[in-house]
Amino acid sequence: MLDKVGAGLERYMDVVALRQRTVASNIANAETPSYHTRDVDFASEMRSAIDGRPPETVEPAGLPEKTDGNNVSLDREMRLLSENAIRFQIASSLLKTQIREVKLAIQEGKNA
């Protein structure tokens, strides 16, 4: 990537992508007996990504189970999808800005 900030944003987007896949899996399994919700702890996963470890999912504590043992809450998952979309938009905008700045610097170097 372009620099440390870009590399950090790339790692952040990897974690955002993992959460997107995880939430989609939770929604797909909302009616699967004994399925337990998975999630991504952003702070922990960013530290792991910076250390070079792959991101992982965790089972959030304290979610109520239905009678079939499933603990997926569609309301919670939809909220997480919305939050994740905002996280992606912010990171994407920052990456676009960084790429635009590098492109401008290259163009100015050619004109000098």
C-alpha cells in the first residue's frame, strides 16, 4: 500500500469485510437450531491485524437464546449491518482521498 496510513486502512477494511461476512452468516442462520451468533471485536482485531495476525470472529456473551438454542437477533444483525456500512464508507472515502493525493503529487512531479 501507499504508506502506513494506507496500510492501516487496508487492514481496517479487511476487518470490516470479515464483519460483513460474519453478520451475513448470522442472518442466514437465524433459524438454524443451536446456531450461536458470531461477531468481530474491532479494537482487538485491529491490534491483531497490525501485529500481522489474521482477524477472527468471537461469540458475543449475554445474547438470549430461543427455545431451539439459537441466539441470533435479526434486529441486532441489521443494526450491525448499518454500522458496518458506515465504517466501510468512511474507510473507502479516506482511501480515495489518499489515492487522489498521490495521483496529484505524481502529476505535479511530471509538470516540474
